[in-house]
Amino acid sequence: MFENLRDGLRSALKKIVGASDINEELIDALCKDIQRSLLVSDVKAALVKTITDNLKQRALNEQPPKGLSRKDHIVTILYGELAKMLGYSGEITTIDKKGIDDDPGVTTFFQPGKQNVVLLLGIQGSGKTTVTAKLARWLTKHGYKVGVIGTDTWRPGALTQLKMNCAKINIEVYGEEESKDAVGIARHGLEHFKPQNLDVLIIDTAGRHKEEAGLLQEMAEMHKLATPDLALLVLDGTIGQQAYSQAEAFHKAAPLGGIIITKLDGTAKGGGALAASATTGAKVMFIGTGERIDDLEQFSPTRFVGRLLGMGDIKALLEMAKGLEMQADENQAKRVLSGKMTIEDFYAQMEQVGKMGFRNVIESMPGLSGMVKEDQLDAMQERMEKWRFIIQSMTLEEKKDPDVINEARRKRIARGSGMSESEVKHMITQYNNSKAMMKQSKGRQMQGLMRRFGLG
């Protein structure tokens, strides 16, 4: 996500970190690099100028807090200005590799003991129906009982798509295939779910062009009927600076409580969409980072900037780990860290990393973020997939004690996994090396992880 912006910002920071002296010429060069990176990411020129003007003025005139070097203070200023661009309103005086906890706290909008209503708005093509299922998934993972109402009567197949997506996560969807009365469907859906013990009801609405008066009128009527606890606008991240006018138009029809930006996993305009959305005053609450139903994350300006600047995001990684219950088996964790892991433990770790996405894990690790090249990530992912198939082809006895694997067993495992015997042998060798390294490295586990994948 945002590779160009990320690489540009990190390259700019290297000039500060590697400089022997901080002077105005160096600050000017830094500002130019940052301007170039932000403009390429479609951030509005006036906003870019404001950020770099503030950065230059503060970098040249502010005295660093006690205990903070001038270089670190300049990084802190940049961190703060970028976070402010993305909607952060707090004061940043110092930063560390853990970043700053500024979670939007979406869950605080929901009152216990009642059915909270979330109204999703957005034009056609923004990914609203997909986001409805993703948000339902996110809420259920955080302990909420959820129901969904589909009121998109304009797009053919919208209700079918919604039901198919929600069926994967066991969420009930109320909809009326033949009806064209969206407000009526919403009313009936609210009545349908009223007797049920649910915490959150999500209403998926119709799209159409943002300037179509009928759409905005329908949204106003829907808002009046549902009286939502939270109205969220879904914006396509590829539209860049146009996000502002869309958000403004919808905000007039139905006061927004927040924004969800989709399709940020492959667009050069994502920075523009994020920045434009933040200037509306409606907080960006979630961002879509991929196509899977789990690829929706709660947005935090400071954590996002930390990842852009290569400081890593320990908190994001811990949240992913918590969501997958990586700590559910404490004995397994102890075995892994002590170097006593079995191949079953090895396999469980790979399954968890696979679910999280190897790129997400690497990008979230301070010290590794930005250091691993794309082709290396691809090689890691490919090798992990091969090993997964090999381990799945092993018997329980072989997983617990790979020393029993002789030539005959190795041939059987190779046939069962579709891999070569040499690949099976290589995987067992790497497993043994990993055991030894985890036992010896203690605090250097990440080096062991890199070597485990043949990149150390």
C-alpha cells in the first residue's frame, strides 16, 4: 500500500538521519522531497505546501525537547504534520517505534443493551456491498452480534452478492428481491430484526451518481427512518481528491459520523483520498487493504504514518495476532521460543502467518518495514506455500518426530504434496535450523525468521 509515498518519505528522511549538520539548505531539500512524494500520491497542492511550510518553520525555529536530538525532533515534526493531514488532532511532542495510540474507538459509538444501527452510504462502484460484509466480519470478531439489511434496489444482483458474502461469516441478511422501495425495505428489516438479540444492524444502501438528486433524497429519507447511531460513507480510494466533494454532498443529505476508504491496496491516489476525507471533518474510521473479507482495518492516522515512515506498527501486528488467537496455545508459544517446537508447531505458525498475510507481518515489524524487497517477499510466500503442502502430507508421527522420515517416507510425502524429494529434504533441514536458531537467538528471533526463509 502507498509504495511510492512510503519510499519517497523514507528516502527524504535518510537525508536528515545521515546528515552531519542540520541547516536551512538541508531542510529545504527535505521539504522538496516530501512535496514531490505527496504530490505524486495525489495530495492537494495547497495542503502539501501547508505541511512543508510548517515543517520548515518548526524545524528551523523550534528547540528540541530535553533529551531529544534535533534530528529526532525534525522526524517528530514530520510525523505530526502528516498525521494532522490525515485527521489527527492531538499534540505530538515525542515518538517511538510503538507510535501513538489514537484509535478512533468505533466501538464506543455502540451502546450496550440496544440494537445500534449503522447506515452505509456511497455511490455505485465504491465497494459498499463488499464493505458491508467486511464490517460485519470486523464487528463479529470484536464480540458483536450483527444483522444486515440490503436496500440496494438499483444494482442487479446486489442483494444476491450481499447474501453470498454474509453467508460465509454466518450473518443473516434481510432483503426483498422484488421490491423497489428502499426505505420500505429498511423499515421492514428493522422490524424483522427487532425481536432478535443483536448488537448492531448494518444497512447497505443503493449507489448511483453523487449528483443525482433522487439518490441524496433517498439517503435523507433513509437517515430519517433509521436514525442511525453511526452513518458511514464508503469512498473509493482511487478517486483521490474528488473524495472531498463526494463526502460533502453526502454529509448534507445524511450527517456522517465517519468514512471508510476502500481499494487502498493498489492505487497511487490513496493519499489524496485520505487527505481529502480528513478535511471534511468526518473521521476516517476504516480502510480497505485487500480483497479478502478480513482486509478491513480500523484507521489510525499516527499508526498509518508510522508505517509509512518505516517505524513499524507493533500495535497493528498485535491486533492481527489477537484476532487470530495466536496466543491461544501458550504451551505452543513456549515450545517455539525455547527451540523445542515440533513440526506441528511449525505448521501452526505458518498457518497464522498465511492468514495474516506475509507482507502485513513484515510491514508491521519495526526494523524490517521497508527493508525487504518485493521479489524477496514473493520468494518467502512461495516457499511457505510449498512447506505448508509438505507438512499437510505428513503423518502425525512424522510431524511429532521428523527424525523417523526415511527415504521411503520422503518419497511418499513428496508424492502426496506434489513437491520434489529435495524440497521435502530442504524443508526438514530448515525446520531443524529454525529450532536451533530459536533456541540460541532469544532476542534475535526476527533474524532467525529471515534466515528460516533463506534470506539471512
